[in-house]
Amino acid sequence: MDRAYRCGSALAEDGLTLDLAPGLTSEGFTDHPGFFRGFATHPLVLSRGLLTLAEITRTRYFKPVPKDQRDPVLTANGDRLRAECFSACNGLYARLDLLATGFEGGEIGHGTTNVDLGSATVAALAKIPRTGLLHLDVGPEAMTLSTPDRSETEQKVRMPERWVRALGNTASLMRTAEYRFTVGAAAARKALAQVPPASSERMRPVWWRATRGEIRKATHSSPGAVPIAGLNRLSAVKKLALHLESMSVYAGPAVTIIEFGLPDARLTLALTEEIYRGFSGEGSLLEALASPTVEEDADLVAAILAFEPVINVARLGGDTGLPGERVVDALAYLAAGGRVGWDNYEGDRTGMFFHRELPLDPEQVTKDNPRLVAARRLLECGDIEPVTDTPGTYTVTATGGDYYRTSRQRCSCQWYLRYRGLRGPCKHMLAVQLTEEDSGEKQEGQIHE
């Protein structure tokens, strides 16, 4: 997905202008989106937060090699600005939430685009002084940061298809994470001080546990401890160490989330279970995408979304007439196209969806999920037979004549035996799901007849 910047970020004597790509707003697509104009009351939090994202997006933490950086996705949700990115290795997701309370004299709009964080911009951000207000104009006019230097850049931005895939899987995995603990600023800084540099090749996981308001690090699991694979993936946050107010940790079956509280802002990092795994290949949305009504349901839900900072699933159900489970599946489908994210902080730390807007291509959603394509092929070829003496269990015949004993919960294939469902269902399990849902639809049709 390509977006061309209008004039590029520019650094002049009176300030720095951060250019935005054309974007989608609540009024539709516009070449010159305007999201906010006002003053940042915490200029160093803003500048160093953006610098943190810039470092993450150009860093490959697994087999560290510097990479070309990509431009963060910027969403205005009315009550906050959200900037999101992935590391070059795709195993680290980062989101900087800049809350409305951190700005003065302006109103945040609604929309999604990319913000230009090229090398000249990064150099300028690093020169922001400790004192004084930072004037912010996110849109066609300016995003001004006081600095005397001058440079200009102009480039095209491309959001990698891998990022779009990863946004959906990240939201799905973050949904599975549960809140574990929070520590204060001093403990957070102490924990960050033990983080190795990004180039570190120490791959062994560590476990964090909160004890008496402090983080205890161990090399083995213990009750209440949270695993962190690749502690070096937290290294970019050291730029914000002086501004930390708290650190909260969430954990799920295949993801660890670390949320840093900042003055009128939050920085959230989501880490894959293994440092060599990227979010784009997790397959966590496949079961929802296999629902027979999901595309139609997603169209209904998408028509109602309006860049909400948090999405009320119950309200969507009432507005669309869909049951809650189908609303959630529809949101998962939209997430697969990058249009919905997940924020663990909201809902009293139980988490809630939020809306961002990217062009959704149904064909691309299918292309990005080859296991689902393979499952549909198995169904079309009639290679699924029920096991007569075991309800819910099927024999699935694969290419080459191999067959597997499969249900919706487990399979005898090598994929399932290797990952045990942590990277989504295998194609045989998806084929069983499609078979049972197809059978259920036929039975329902016969009843209505």
C-alpha cells in the first residue's frame, strides 16, 4: 500500500514540519489530512516517544542488522493520537498513545495516515530542549518542534503488506493477554537499566515477577512470573526512562505486553513468544475468518465504525442486529485488514478494540491466510470423512494420500504436534470447522423449508 508525501518533512529556523501522507478520515480520503494543532505540554515525552518508535521500526532484534525504517501509522481517535509501528524483524509491536490531556489549545480530529520520520526528522527530534512548549500541527500545515537547524527530505512511504497482516495477528494475540502487575517509576527504571542493547545476541528468555513493588528477574519460571523472550527488545524505551511514571505487564499464551505510563501518554510494547517469530505469521485470526458469514457481518460493522478510541461491542451488536460472537468475528476480519486494533489498558485493563482505517482488500485478506485457502480446497475436494464411532472427529486425507485424525480442537499432523495451537489451527482443523459450519447451515436450511 503506497502513499506519497506532499512535500516531505522539513526543518527550518522557526521549527520542524512533520509531513503526513494522504489519509482516510471520517469524511473520507483526503490528500491533506489535518488531525491536530496546538501545544504539547510535555515536549520531551512527545519527541522521545517518536524517537523510540523510529528506533524500533529500523531495528531487527533477531540476528541484529540495521534495516531501512518504515513510517509509523498515525491514527487520530478524537481523544488521542496513536502512532504504531513494528520492528524490522516484525517480532515487536509498539504503540505510542498521546492523550488529549497532553495538549493545549487544539482539538484532535479523526483519521489514519503515516507520519514521516526520516533521518533528518530523527536528528531534529533529538535536539528538542527540556524546557518550553512544543507547538504541534499534525496535518497539511505543520508539526513544529523548536530547533535552529535546517534540512529537508522527500520520499514515498510504503506500508508493507507484512505490517497489515501483523496488525491483525497482534490485535488477536493481545486480546488473549491478561493483566499481571504494575510497578512504579523507580522500579520501572531499575528494570530498564538491566536491559541489554538491541545488538545483544543473548537469546535465552528471562522471567519478570513483581515482589514488594520491585521487578525480580530470573532465568527460570516461577508462580506469577511473566516470560520475556529477547529482553533486548525493550532497549529503545531507555530514551524515555526519565519520564516513566509506571510499568504494567500483561501476559498471554503467545505474547507478552509491557505498557509504560508517561505524562499524559502511554507506550505499549507487544513481544512475540520467541524472538525469532514475527507477528505476521501467527495465524491467530484463522478461526474467526473461517466463519461463513464473516465478510457480510464485517461490512455491516465497518459501516458504523467512526474512529472510536474504544469500540463498544454490545452497542455494535444492537446497531447491526448481530449477536456478540458474530460482532467479534467481524471485528477480527476487519483486524486482518488492519482496520481494528486492541488496547489492553482500556476497560479497566480488560482491553477493548479501537478503530483505525486502512483500505481493506478482501482478496488480500484471503491471500494473507494460505492455511484457510488450503482448508477450503480440502473441503471442495471432499477429503474429509467423519469417524463414525467418535462424534466431532474426522479423517482428513492430504496430498499424497496421508491422512490425519482431526477435530476442531486437535490434529495428528506435524503442524499441530509442533505448535499445539499457539500459532493458530492447522489447515485440517480449519477444514473440519468449515465442514461442521457448512453442515449446520444445510440443516438450518432444511428446517426452514
